Amino acid sequence: MATNNPNPIPFSEPPYLRGLPSPYHTESHRRFQKACRAFIWENLHKNALEWEREEEVPAHVYETFRKNNMLLPNLPSPLPVDWLKKLGIHDILGVKVEEWDYFHTGIYIDEMSRSGIGGPGMSMSAGFAFGIPPVIKFGSPQLQERFLPDFLTGKKRMCIAITEPEAGSDVANITTTATKTPDGKHYIVNGTKKWITNGIWSDYTTMAVRTGGPGAKGLSLLLVPLKGYPGVTMRKLKVSGQITGGTTFIELDDVKVPVENLIGREGQGMRYIMTNFNHERLTIAIGATRQARVALSSAFEYCLQREAFGKTLMDQPVVRHRLAKAGAELESLSAWIEQFLFQLKEMDRNEADIQLGGLTALAKARTGMVLNECAQVAVLLFGGNGYTRTGRGEIAEKIYREVPGTRIPGGSEDVLLDLAVRQLVKIFEVQTMMLSGKSKI
């Protein structure tokens, strides 16, 4: 049942929710957390496990979140205040839109993941979080006027479509083409997109397309109509975890898109995608950290009660050792993510994209490892119950199946580890040249 009292089970909550001092969380953050938790419990989490079993979240859930402005927290902070006020949106559960910061965002994502099941929350949030920001950040005033009123109010659903059957983390290898018609008024889009979260419900997508030659310089972003649009075929994909997230395969056969739907400039798509990835990777890390808390604290509680060989599992040193190692990894990760949120709150957005991009990739990769450790520990300590899709260990079994959904999307783990170091080397080289008085060519 829903409660805002601190959960006494170790590793179940971040320190500020256990009543410990926090240098980051203000009274505004704490008020929002309470209101957010109550709203999400009532409208999502109390039925999340049932909906995940049934593999579908009812449409009325999205409508409830939309009407209460509870899709907006998926956007990067600061929010597009001028646009929201123009649309008559002045607050989110009592927090004024102009006072919103990245800690409010982090609280929302954490609470959306509190059930431990990723799919139900993802069914409403992923497209909003990753598909709309490029339109806000790079779209022309005319494009924004045409689409943001319906996107920001959730009347039209969005997703982001980058990944293809042969191009996942290797974004520069995308082959979906957008070729201009002879009169220059339209793009004709051909290709396929795969593993597109929320795609099946989306009216539009921010799509990576090839408008030029090979490699990163040939990529652009295009706002492409989807649902019911001529030439577009979509079908759901069966995946092992986040089942209700609407993972979709999209085929595009001579899809005619107005040139005015170009986001930003031709050939700049790779740059736009990379900056968009920073928000995506951070939100994945926040949600997966909460899933790790659910897995580990559930196992902790079970070990206090389950008896074997004449005593509880918690009385076994090897069990305590497993919990301690996983818990140390989890709390260290949680503190690192809070540090990211503070830095994003204080830094200029463009500077943050440069300075924190590599580290965000590293944090997202590390989160996948920590979630894997916590979920695996939970399954092992639940024993046969953790291997069963129903019953006492069901939550551990489900979270363990969702681990790849953290380690692969948003850039697979090995790719991000390499990317992080390459980005840090670039920053080092630039700073070294500045100190030596040289300019980087």
C-alpha cells in the first residue's frame, strides 16, 4: 500500500528519504516527492504488476497522467516555461514550472520506477522524455508552433526512432534514407526502425535519417508521422522485459514528409542525437537505480524471515556478505547520480553537455552493472522463489529479466565504456591546449 513513511528495510530508499541530512533536497523537493508518490501509486503502481502480467497498460492511465501534467516531468530541466505558460500550464503537483529543477526530475523518475517493474511507467514516459526534447531544443519556431502545443499537452504521442536492425549503438551506420522530391517540398523516407519504445502508440517520431552521404555527417533528424500514416507499418515486438513499454518494429515505404518537418539543419543529426542521449542515459540510470533498490531490499526482507539449516538466511555469513557487497555498489551509485543532478541544476546546459557527456555515459553503463549485481543477488537469495514467475520471489525474477533493458538501450554497455574514456580524453586535450596557450584546430 502507498505510504510516505520511510521504508525501514536497508537499501530500500535513498538517504534523504530515510531522514538523513541531504545537501541537495529542499522543502520543495520533499513536498513534490510526497505528492508524486501518492499520485503514481494511486494511478499506476497499485496495478503495475497485474498490467505487466497482462502485457498491457489501459489507455485511461495515459489520459490521467496527461490531464494532470504528469508527463511533463519526463522532459529535461529547466522546463520550456514560456511554452507551458502559453498553454496554461503553471505548475506540476504544486511545483511552479519556473521553479522546476533536475532534482524534481530525478524524484519523478525514481517514483515512476518504485514498483520495480519498468514497463508500465515506460509505456507513458520514454517517448515523451526522448522524442520531444530535440523539437524544443533544435526545432525552428514554425515547427514548434505546429507541434509543441499537442506534444507538450500529450494530445499527440511521440517517440524517438534511431535504432535499426543493423545499427544500434553504431548510430553513424544508420541506413534509413530521406530523399528530397524534385520540387524540394518533401522528403521520401525509406527504411526500418527496430526496438522503438512507445512506437506502437505514437502519432509522430523524432527519427534519425540519412539525408547525405555515409557516416555521421550525412545524418539529420526528421519529424515523421507514424500512426495511420501512408507507407508506415508498425508491429509490437516481444521482448524479455519491460513488456508493457510498447517496443515496436517500424517499416517505412516511400513515406512522404514535408521538408518543414526537418528538425534543425541537415547534416547536424548526429550532434543533436548525442546531446539528446545525455538526458536519456541519465533517466535510465535513475530508474534502474530504483529497480536495484527494489530487488536488493526485497531480498533483504526475505532473508530476515526465511529459515534454512535451523536459522534465518540473515544468520548465514555468506548471505550477509552478498548483501553487503551489492549494497555498497548501490549506495555508491546513488550518491554519484545525486551529484550529477546537482551539477545539471547548477551548470549551463551546453557546458553540461560537453563536460558531463562522457561521465553520463559511464554512469549509465555502471548502473547496468550494479542493477545486474543487485538483481542477481536477489534471485540467488530467493532461491527457487526467485526463479519462479509468480509468488514470493516474482519481483526479483521480473527485475532480473529487465536487466538487459538497462544495459543495452541508450548505447550498449561496452560502447558506452569506450565512449566515456574517449570523451574524457577530448576534454583533457582541449584543456591542455588552453593551458599551453594553443588553440585546438
